[in-house]
Amino acid sequence: MTNPSNPSISRMPNPAEFVPELADVSAALFRATGNRSVPRTTMSLVHLRAGQIVGNTYLTILNTGFLRKAGVSEERITAVSSWQDAPYFSEAERAALALVEATLQLAQCGKERVSDELYAEAAKHYDEKALATLTIAIGQINFFIALAVIGKPQPVSSLAAEQWD
């Protein structure tokens, strides 16, 4: 159990210890999104933005590590939080970032989260397989968001060295 007076202690350091099937689910999600139809840097940009939106340090540090390992510039990494007016992103990356934002943020009253226009913009940059993969990647980060915000794992940048070669 954790000490509520010390917020740096993880509440759930390793949920797979109690639910070993989690490793299979996680591996399946990484296989599904690792088909290379969407660049891995785009996936990490999307996952980084998701971590920023939900205010989770674990996901932010993890995906920043992935981007650094991939050789992404510090300017691009830093600008993810303000991607809409940053000059560092391709139109395809912008469409992917817009999709994750639309998925994670509340829609304006009476409007869809993902409008037909946003979907059409993404479809201009991604073929059907890539768009399905990107959609799964957004679902993947949503799965991990629950583990990250409830379990509060300690931030670890070293995972980037082990994954996404």
C-alpha cells in the first residue's frame, strides 16, 4: 500500500503481478500498432500528446524517451503541447494529433468529438490500414491512460531503450 502523504510512491507499480494476462494484452496492442503503416515517431507524438492532455508524468516521460531515442529534435518534442501553431509537424502528424485531441477532450456542445471533416483530413494522409492502426494506437494509449492515472507508476525513461527499435 502507498503512503498518501508521499505522492511519489506508485499506487500500483506492476498490475501484471496480479493480472498476468495484462502482458498478453499489452503485447497484442504493440503488435497491432507496430505494423509500420504509421511511423513510430507519429505514434509516440500522439501518445505524448495524450499523456499531456491527461496530465500524466509517466506517459509524458515514457513517450518523450521514445521520441528522443528515435532522434526527434527537442524543439519538436517540446512543441507537441502547442502543435497547432508550431512549424515542426507534417500535415499527417497534425491530423494524428488532432485525432487524439478530439478523442480525449470533451466535444463542444452538440458536436461530435471526431467530425467528418477531421476524419476526412486524416484520411487524406493515411490509407485505410494506417488510419485503422492510428485509431488502434489512440485506443492503446487510452488503455494505458487508465493504468497510468490510477496506478501512478513511477516515471521511467529507460523503457525507451528496451522498446520500439
